[in-house]
Amino acid sequence: MFKETKKSMQWGEETLTLETGKIARQADGSVIATLGETSVMANVTFAKEQKPGMDFFPLTVHYQEKYYAAGKVPGGFFKREARPSEKETLTARLIDRPIRPLFVPGFKNETLVMCTVLSHDLVNDPDIVAMIATSAALTISGAPFRGPIAGCRVGFSDGEYILNPEIDDMHNLRNNPEQRLDLVVAGTKDAVMMVESEAYELSEEEMLGAVAFAHEQIQPVCDLIISLAEDCAKEPFNFSPPDYSNLYAAVKAAGEDNMRAAFAIRDKQERTHAISAARDAIKSKLSEEQLEDGNLGSAFKKLESSVLRGDVVKNGNRIDGRRLDEIRDIVCETGLLPRTHGSALFTRGETQGLVVTTLGTGDDEQFIDALHGNFKSNFLLHYNFPPYSVGEAGRVGPPGRREIGHGKLAWRALQAVLPAATDFPYTIRLVSEITESNGSSSMASVCGGSLSMMDAGVPLKTSVAGVAMGLVLEDDGSFAILSDILGDEDHLGDMDFKVAGTSEGITSLQMDIKVAGITPEIMKQALEQAKAGRMHILGEMDKALSGAADFSIHAPRIETMQVPTDKIREVIGSGGKVIREIVEVSGAKVDINDEGIIKIASPNADSIKKAYDMIYSIVAEPEVGQVYDGKVVKIVDFGAFVNFFGKRDGLVHVSQIENRRLNHPSDVLKEGQDVKVKLLGFDDRGKVRLSMKVVDQETGAEVTPEKAEKDDE
């Protein structure tokens, strides 16, 4: 009934297995990839006909983590998987980016990739397994895909590169000083196609070495996929790229000069209008048949690309007149918004980001319910890209995949310089509002985020800046690398290469290639050129910082204290009664974790002190020999009970009240009376023994035996 094909290999410390032919047989390609005990099923389907008028490649990638894969039940009211999590969205992008450029140019049939995590061993991250499964499913599907690709994750510890480190090693790198890198690389046997990383000030040489190491490690995986395809691949889909050479010649003849004149305009808005006018002028010269041709959009893009690219490679001329390695003018401002905890406006040419910092308490941490476990995050970065930032009117809705991806890239870039939570016990939320865009707004978010946090008084280790690089690679091998690319250079170029870091090294690297990979030589030159650009931007940012910023008066103050774990129950009280009382009386927010670390937060220093004193009185132990202020709470025949330390009471025996014989304690004491007592110690049953007669009740000073005898006389 089943025609199964299975291939396996040893890959690092685990066995990698690819199997097909048993499940999802109606899909064009279906592969289950297993690494260790992590299994992901990838299913590929594509339409056999192109929809009329389609002028782009409608590829959709979905990645789904099923909670049953780890033996868990989803949280929430409905107890089922709902909208994609941030991890699922980012992984879908991770898979989409290296496979999209490898479809045959001109293929515009609707294509769907669905990856489902079936089993998770909590050791091997399923994102890499999903990428390999997708590549294998595409390779055997018959789709016009020029793969295969493979991907891997690389760690870096003690100067050694590590293939596919365990999830626990990669989780929360900020608190794991031994690990300095979380790098994902995807590529073909010949070239690297995609890079995504979180790094901790790696040098350009170390980062380049990590990419080279990854590319070497994916070679046998590509071979395994080819071996699988040789046994079970479907016949290639009968597809030939459309020939629109005659249409392109007509478009070129009708308006090449107008298009060149339009691209010579340096202002973005004026250039956009001129390009649109040039298109309209070209259309007016075409026939009805040519206007209805579905390849007209491709012909226009080819003309625009040839105009922009040719002048860059041949003459080094960019559309805004800059040199290849020149960064646009930069203006940095901080402290714009009076009521926020920190704010910065970063403007680079026609790209601008308003980044705002908010400092919160432990209650504001983000709770993440993930497949590999539940955890909290105290650093959040949200990126917004409204239509007005590019001069358009459009629909505004929840953040899309692009916004989530750009925000995560900026988050990764800034992670490396954040203070430890023990040194700065705040939840930090950054919001980047992109108010103008023509070039990398994610890198503007990095620069603005660094400035904004410094304006809020966050003790960052150092400033972080980012720059986006571009590439124009011609068929003859000639190329030009562009620093600080414009939107048009990104759209019509061959590479989007973003590098962020400090003056000491790289903290994040992201690369996407639109052609079949680039050489190590090109990547090395791009990293060197990016470093020069980054250093220039850091210098401009430093001009906006005139020393340490004052901590905002509107931000909460947080003080931490450590209590013994066996005292946690006493601080919380039955049903939370005690901690609620502390919050109500002091006015401060109080958060306590399982390790006994208590965070007390309030804009008011007196509230923090009151809460601190109340907690201290609960958890601290009274010291024998110390004098305490107390209050008489009960009088009995043999003495008086005095509350002297928090909620702790002790007995002052009648013989310890005064240096004379009393008939009854009520002769000199009454309930509610303030007294001063000395802790003498504890009896055999642990009961507290207090004394009043050895303490001067007015001054609180201890009374010596000689003075007591003299007073008796």
C-alpha cells in the first residue's frame, strides 16, 4: 500500500533521517525529517496553472508547533493552538527567505509550504529540522526549484564552533557568558543563501568563520536530500520561463531615457513620482496586446533594474549621488518626550525612527508559553511600520510577519549590551515607531533603541549601531557593495545584508540573497565595509549623548532584597494576606520569586522604604543583646507580653520589669504602652526572654548593674 523511501546519516551528535511515501501522499511533496527525537513534517503543494494577471510569486510558508509534540496541553481558555506565536512566525520567515530565490524565474504559480512539528525532544530545535524537511519536500515535488538547500545552527564557545547546540545552550544567551553566538545559516552546496544571528561582540573574522563552518556542515545534508530525490522524486513540472524579450525591447525603446532621468532625481518622493510618470509614458506608447501581457510588470522591473544596476557597477554612481561606501547624513536627538521614561529620534537620510523606552517591574515581564517550556522575558522590542512612513495610504492592522521579523532583528542586536537583571531589575520595553522609511528601518530601530535606553538611564555596556549593506552582482562576476542602501537599491539589488554591533564587535547579522548565493570574498568585503559604516554611525550617536542621563522621575524605582527561601511563605502569608497588606500599607509593588528575590517598586522612595522595613521585620531574626522599641500587647500575672520585632512578641517576666519587687505588672504597665526592651535570649522551649529593667526607658541606653543598684538606694 505504501511506497516508502528512507535515508539516514550521522550529523554531529545526532542521526538525521528523511522519509517519505507513507503520510500525506496527495501533497506534491511530503517529507518527515527527524533529528534525534525531533520530527517535523513538511508538505508542499503548488498550483499547476498560474492565475491570470499574477505579477509576483505567491509563495506562502507556514510553520506550526503542535503542543502534543512535547506532551503538553496548550494554555488559554480554548486549549488549542491559535494564532501563530512569534517563534512560529519567525521560523516561517527563516524557511521562506532561502527557498524563495531558488524557484525558476518567472514561476508565479501559487505555492504552499506547511511545516508541522510532530515530536520535540526538547534538545534539538525544530526550526532547523523544518528547513531541511521543506527543502527535501520541494526537491521531490517536481516544482521548478533549483535546490536543494540545507541549514544548521552554530554556537561559539571557548573559541570553538559548535554544530547544532542544544536548545538550553541557546536559550537566554545574555545570562550564559560561555556562549557567544546563536547563528542560523542556510545555503546550497555552492553558496550561502541566508544568515540570521544573535551574537555577543564577535569580530568580523569570527563571524565569517562561523558562516564558513556552517556552510561546510550543510554539505552532507544536501547530498542526503539529493540521494532521497534520486529514489523517489516526481517528474519535473513542465514549466518554461516566459519569453518576454520582445515586450521588454518595446518597453525599453519607449521610455529608457525617461526612466534614467527619473532615477537621477535624488529626493525619494520626487523620484517615485517621476518613475510613475515614466511608466505611464511608456504605457501610452504600447499596443493593447502589450498592455494586457501578464509579463508587463516583469518588463518594467527589468528596465528599472538595468538602469539602476548598470550605472552602479560601471561607474560607481548611486541614485542619490553618494559614493558606494558613504553613509547618509545622520541626526540624533534624545529626550524628546517629557513624560516617557526615555526617548530618541534617529534620522538617517530619509529613514527615521522614534524609539521610546518604558521601564516596568517584574509584573510587566512577558510570559512566554513555548513548546520547550514556559519562561519570562524582561526585554521587549516592538516595531511598527505605518503606511504614512512611505507616503502611502493603506490598511492598518495588527503587526505582520515583516514587522515581527524586523523587531526581532533589532531585539537581537541590542541584547548583548543589556545589564544583568541582578544589576538592573527592570522590565525594559522599547517601541520603535518608523516615521519615515527609505532604507533599513530595522537598523534605525537599533540605533534609536540604544539612544533611547541610554536616555532612560539604562546602564548599557556601550552603544549599538546598525547598517544595511547591498550588492549588485552582474553575470560577468563584476559587483559593487553598497553601504546604507536605499529602498530602491534593496528592491532592485541582489542582497540585503544587515550588520549591527558595538565598537568592539558584531551583535547581530542578517543576510538575504536574491541570487544563487555569494562568495566568501564578497561577504568578507561586505563585513569590512559594514564595520567602517558602523563606526561612523556610532561616532554620530555619541555626539547626542552628553554623559549619563538622569533616571526619569516618572519611572518606577526598584530595590531588591534577598530573603531565605524558608521565609517566602511568611512574606506571602496565607492566601497572600501578608503581601497584600504590605502593598496596601506601603503603596509599593512587591514581587517575589521562588529563589527568595524580592523586588520592591514605586516612584516614591518612602513607599519603598516602608515596604522594605515591613518585609525585613518578617524575615529578619532578632539579635540577642540588642535593645528594641516595643509595645505592651498583654498583661498577665507573671509579666507582660511585648511586641518588639515585627510581629514577634516576647515575655517580660515580672522580675524583669523594674529593679524592685512588684505586686503585679499592672502596677507600672498598661496595654498599648510603648516600652524599650533588651533581648536576653530564648528559654529551653524557644520562648523569647525580654528585660525592661536593664534599659533606660527614656533614652534606650543599657543600664549597668552598678547604676541599677545605685538607683535602688
